[in-house]
Amino acid sequence: MRTDPPVERTSRRSDATRSGPPASDLAGSPFRADRDRVSSSAFFARLGGVTQVVTPSGSGMLLHNRLTHSLKVAQVARAIGERLRAVPESLAVLEELGGCDLDVVEAAGLGHDLGHPPFGHLGETVLDRIARQDFGLVDGFEGNAQSFRIVSSIDVRGDPNGGDGLDLTAAVRAALLKYPWTRRHRPSPHPRDLETPPRGASEPDEAPGTGSAKFSCYVTELEDMRDCRSVFRGRIESWQQTVEASVMDTADDIAYAIHDLEDFHRVGILQHTTVSHELTEWLGNRAELVELADAELAETEHRPGRSLERLRRRLHAKDSWIASDAAFTDAVQRVLDELVTKLLRVPFDRSKQAEQAVAAFSGEWTRRLVAGVRVERTPTVRSGHVSLAPEQWHEVQVLKFVHRRFVLQRPDLALHQRGQDRLLTKLVTALDSWLIDRSEAARLPHRLRDLFDRARAEFDGLRKTDPVALSVGGHQLGPADLERWARGRAVIDFVASLTDDQAASLLEALSGRTTRLFSEISI
């Protein structure tokens, strides 16, 4: 029998000022209402026009986008939750750690990518670089943190008493925090400084001194993170995901590992011969490859089998708590048998048989990976309370490797993405110039002006109440920095809320390359 969740998990930030239940929710359950709030958001609808890997505009290619990905993550998350709750021993651990509600994990799956900007992970990298280098923003840009900012601060609802953002319950807000820390200073001590940092907390090798590689909260939403996480104090570590966040994170890994391979098999990019050669060469020569020095391996990475051997070594270096040569070998063999031999051997020709093969691959792998999910009361620092068993964990690593090696590293994709990089860079510059132009203040896009006013108030408040959170190398935000930071955050928020096509159309209009009076995008 379902019992009502503890009051603290259902609390909303508007509760202190509200009298009576929210008028605009159809669902009686607070968590189901949150799921509806996310799926009804304009930011959620926008994800249908945001790239997963490749922008298909005008190509006729049927590829996953951030919306279809989010729907699949929500579906898998709910399936994981149902499976864990069906086992009495697991259910007892879930309750001890703070609970695992099916509507919460589904809402988190739907909302986890709300903050992804145009052009997917490429857009995330570009906006982060611009935010840090051009505007000096200590937080830069991060898709997970932007998602939390949307639901906490910048999305809007029809309820005038609902406060900022979507005014979600504490449990759902906490479930969106894959990396429950800010980039640099909070919480203190920062998880980055632990002897073994959690996954994502370390600084990126390519950008030392910039703070954690992954984080789920900007300093502007710090109080909201503290508020929703306080419900779980004493149940989980300060740097650890909630159980529901861990379910969503695991579901994200499963969905990502499978559907991108589906996509690139459909469009003919993922080729049987090249993938087969890489896997079979490693399986046939692994004893010799293990003996190669790291330097020699790096220099000859283009040769079949060498990239896979480098993956095996990286797993041991970063995740020695679970990495196993036997499990890795079994995973490579299974991917060879089920992806390469069964699926990729026959080119996708849009026939019924081809569609059935893709559906069978997706369904079988999803069921297999979900079946390998487990809950742990005291996991290693590098893992969450909910995670994959070693066998399935290694299989996900190999599936991701195939996608990265044979899709993301293609020169034609690099060409495509370099153009997107230039597009976003020019768009940010053009919008910032418009924001600076005082003679155009009355004609500034209303949304951009609102975002600027909000960011200026946020940074001004933090400068007075928590200046350390805004500091970089001992330098704290001064009055001269305030406007530049507010401009930067406003423009980044604005651009991050566009679809791929909207970003391209807006730059075309700002560059004078269109004769239409009105852009097809609403600004």
C-alpha cells in the first residue's frame, strides 16, 4: 500500500507564503504534479529542437533529440525504480536513504536535460568557454547547473504565488542534482578536495584551475540546493546523490549508451567493418597489447585494437573499485556478438526486418542493463547508491566507447561542429553588443532584459551575503564586475534557451542576412 511521503520531501519554497494548494495543478500527488510541471514547461518542449549529437535539420534523418532522449530516460528511470522497490531488502535500504518515489524519478528523468543549449555538448563547451573567458563568470556554463537554474529560478508558471522557477518539491529538485556542488567553493570543504573525489568533481585535465569538471548548481541557486538537500541531511553524504538522483543518472547512462548507436546505424555512419575490426583485434591480441608502454600505445592509437586497450587502462586508472579485465573481455565479446554481428552486419534499409532488428537490439539491451541495477547502502565515493553491477557496467563502457570512437571522432562531425562553434560565438557577441547599446534599451528583447535585471540582482545580493562564493584566485566581485557578469549570465541564459534552428535564425537576422521583418523566433 502506498503511504504519503514525508512532509519535508514534498515541501516547496513557496509554502511559507502560500495559503492553500497550488491552483494550477491537475494532479493531487505533489510529485505527480511536479512531473506535469516539467513536461508542460516551454523549456521541455524546446528540447525537441535541440541536438543530441548531430543536427538533422533538412537532412531527413530521424535521430534522437534531447526531448526523445529525456522521455526514454524517464521511462528507464521509472522501470529501475519499480524493480528496486519490488525487492523488500532493497526497498528497506531505499527508505533508509531517503526514499525512491516513482513519480520523482520520472520527473527527474524528464527534467535532467532542460538546460542543454543548442547543438548539444558542443554548445555546452562553447558557452562555458565564452562565459569564463569573455565575461569572467566564475561558474561558466554547465548543462546540469543550467537545468537546476531553470527549475529553480528562470522558468515561469501561471501561478502568481508560486515563486520563482517551477517551484518543485524538495525531492524532485534534489533528484535533478547529479553533481550536488558548485564549480569552486560550495559545499565547504569542496568534494574536489577529497582524497578520492566523486565522479565529476575533479578539475578537467585540459583546463586546470577552472574548478570541477561537472557540477549541478551555480552560486546563484546555492540556497535552493541547500534547501532541497537539507531534507536528506544525516541520510546521505553531503556530496552524494540522493537515491532518486542516482536512479536518474543510471537511467541516463543506459539510454545514452543504446540510442545513439541506434541512430548512427540507421543513417549508415556506424559501419560493421571498422567496429568489428577494432573489437576483434583487441580480443585476438590483448596479451600483446597489455605489454605495450603507454607512450607507444598513444602514438599508435589509430591502429585497430589500440583505442580499446587505452579504454581498458583508463577504467583501471579511474575506477579501480570496479574495473576487471575478465568483465571487460566479456563485455567486448558481448558487444561484438550482439551489436556488431547481429545488428551492424546488415545495413539499415528501412525495411520491416531492419526496423525489427533495431527494436530488438534496443529492447534486449535496455532490459539487460536495467536488470543489472542494484542499490548499496555504503557505495564507493566514485559511485552512487544506485548503480550497475560490474558485468553491465563494463558493457556500458564498451558501448559508449563504440559511439565515441566511431561517431564523435569522425572528421566530418568535427567540421560540422566547428561551424556551430563559430555560430554560437558570433551570436553571443551580437546579443551582448545589443545589450550594451543604451540607445537601443527600449527595443531590447523583453526576455533578455528580464534576464539581465535578474542576474544583476542575484550577483549584487551574493556580493553582499557570500562574496567568497564569487571569488576567483582571491579576487572578489566588485561593482565594476557586476554589470559584466550580469550581461554574461543574461546572454548565456538567453542563448541556452534557444533551439538549434532558432540560434541559426537569430544570428542570420542580427547579421542582416534576411529580408524578413520578423524572425521566426520569438524574442
